[in-house]
Amino acid sequence: MVIHNTIPTNNTVYKVEKPNMFNLTDEMQRLWDFGITRAMFVYFTNKLNAVSFNPFTKILTDLLDLEGEKLFPNYLKNMNRFPFRVSMFQEWPILKKKKETITSRKKWIGRDFVLLEMIARIMNATLKILEPPAETRYIGALEDIRKKKVDFCFVRSFRVMDLDGIFLMTTGDLSTLNVIVPQPHRINQNEVFFLIYQYDVWICLIIFTFISIMSSRVFVIISKQNPKWNLQEITFKVWGMLMNIPIKNFTNYNLVLRTSSIFWVWACLILSVSFQCRLIDLMTYPQYERGLRTLKDLENSDLLLYSSHNFTNFFGNSAILKHKLRVMNHTSMKDFFRINNSNQAFAIPFVVIRGKLNPDLFSATQTANYVILPEPLAYSFAVYMFPENSPYLTEFLFNIMLVKQHGFIDKLVGQIHTVSKKFQNVKNIGLKLSVHHLQPAFWVLCIGYILSVVSMICEIIMNSLSEPTQMRL
């Protein structure tokens, strides 16, 4: 017997030790069970014979008149509607069963099932899905594989550790374990006016307004020139400039007042424009508190982290937030998620696949007022469980890569799910303008006051050196 390996020139000879007890069909079937899918049996009776065995039709094919690659036919290219025995179970949000409105039958919905259906069509096979008990999930599927009740399990999981007798087939999809947290509380619209500036800006604005009023009063007293304003008139003038009210008879002011007024008006323009722009933004878009935005924020909060997987066992002592993790079964966690409790967070795998957010989870987070932290809890590769020496392994991997290369899976998933949006976090977090944002306005004021003082000193010096006549500037 000659066995075709991956390298055509490196073939293997299989020797039968007991020819008198030899059954050709049984021996070829045994090779298939060992994962050897391409083999040719050569024997001599009254003539030379060369045959191969089709495990799906149980037919021996004569190869004597063939040559080259045809001597080792790949029967996995056409399985003649032979059924795959597949272990699958509901794993929200990546895989679920949904009742059809017309037939009332439950149909599998999810990325893994779409991919499995495509590969079955390519290989001309059918699907026979066996579900392990709901409470066992991955463990139940693993036991079914070991007991040979199924051919493989096609529900993606994280690659964590090696399992005896199991081959973890990876497709190269690097995915994430993400944390879902409650959406920040929306800020009351009545508080919008006070959210425009931080407290330090309001304090600085009051201080500089007071300085402008008192300095203008001092300039008027020292200059001993018209206009002769009292403190009340100066207060209204300074307040009017702050409200962008036009200044009348500005050319009649002396140099000191004009200098201080120009810089005060300039600073007020910067402040008023920033105030109005931010006010429009606050009244147009909903505003939220900062909320939780990083894993560090979650660690410092009182929220507990729920998951249907014990990720502390998966990632060992280095697991982040392991002290907050509470493990519950799949169904309970799904119901718990929909309660919309602001004191709960959830760790869910495969939220983002190939840069796109899972559509079902996107819909659920919008309904339940949850958001996804931008910082993943962990990265890992998606794997599927096959038994060691599975005859389907190589062909499955080849077809998966073929489907990924042409992007068919993304297109079909987009047809099943009405939305397929990239990850987006909360759009608008309430931002208050601080002194740091408005420092140009306050620098203008400081420069104006300095120049006003210099102008006043110059005016006093000039008045002391000249006759006490009115200086017209």
C-alpha cells in the first residue's frame, strides 16, 4: 500500500502483517480513521491491481490505468452528501437558535454556522448537528468528540491550553475578550449652562472682572481727566464689554483707559465665542458623565464582572480583574445582561472579529444601555475542536482559508444580520472648558493690564514734567 503525503515524492509504504486475515475494505477504512485520506492499495492476484477506497460510498476505485495525482484521489472534494456529525451549542452572542416565522423551526444564526454551511457546500456534504446538554457546553462537546459521537465541534473558543486527544484548529483570527460596562449617566439638560466652564474658569472670570473694574476706577482717579465715571458706571461699562455691547465714544477715552479696554474687549470676545460654541454643542447633542473608560477605572470601581467562562483559570494568576470575576452559566448571564443593572459588568469573548463588532451584541448593548470598553481584557486566537488524526482537518482548514481569502463570510454574515458596524464608544462625554483651554484669553488680559499700568506711569511722569494743562490723546 502506498500512502500519499503532503509532499508527492515522499510516499509511505504500509505493510499488512497477516495477509490471510486481510479484508481490503476494512483495512482501507482503518486508514481513513487514522486520518490518512489519500492512499492507493497495490496487490497482485493473476494480474497487478491498484485500487483506492471511497469512504463515503464504500466503493473501491480501480487506479491501474491512471497516473500522476489521479493515483491518489481526494474524496473530500466531493463527499456525495455524506453527513458531518457536528457538535454545536448556543453561545450568545456569537451563535444562537432563532425560530423561523413560517416553518416554526429553529434555525442556527451566527458566524460559525454560516462558515460551516459554506464549507459543507464546497465539500458537497450535509450537516447533522448534535447538541450537548445546555449546562455542559464546551465540556459536553469535548466529551462527545472523545467518545466519537461527533466528528468535531464547530463553536469557536479561545486557545488556552492543549487537550489530550484534541487538535485545536486555528484559523488565524485574532480576537478579543472585551468588557461590557453600563453606559455613563446622561447629564440633565438643566445643568448644561454650568457645564460649559469648569469652576476654575468661573473663578478666574470673576477675579479678572473685579480687577478690570477696580483698575479702571484707579485709572480714572489718577488721570484726573474726563470721563469722570463713578464705580457704578465703570461696573456697567465693564459688564457691557463682557456681554459684547458696543462701546460709545471710545475715542474720547484717555490712553490708559483705551489700552485696558482694548485688551478686555479682546479677551471677552475669546470667552464669549468659546461659550457660545460650547453652549450650542451642549444643547444639540446628549451629554454623558465620564463613566468607565479603561480597565483601571473598572478595577477602582464597585462593579462586579460576570462571565460564562472562568477566565481566571484560562489566564492563570496574571488574569486582570480576577478578584471581581463571578462565573455563571450561559443562560443566566444572558438574562442578567438584559436586566440593565448599573452595578454589573460582563466579560464576553469574540466581541470584535476582524475589526467589526458582533451585530447581535451591538443591538443588545444599544437596547440595554451598555457600552464596550475600548481596552480589551485579553487577546487570543479563535480555535475549533477536532479529534487528533481527523480526516477532515486538512481539507477544512484549506476551505476556511479559501473562504477568508475571498471575504465570503463577511458578506454572508452581513446578509443575515441587518447591522455590521465597527466598534464605537459613547459619542459625547461632557467636556468642561478649563483655564488650560482658555489660557489665550487670560494671557491677553494680563498683557493688557501690564500695558495699562505702563501707560499710566508714563502719563503720570509726563504730567509731572509739563504744565498742568489737559493732555489730549
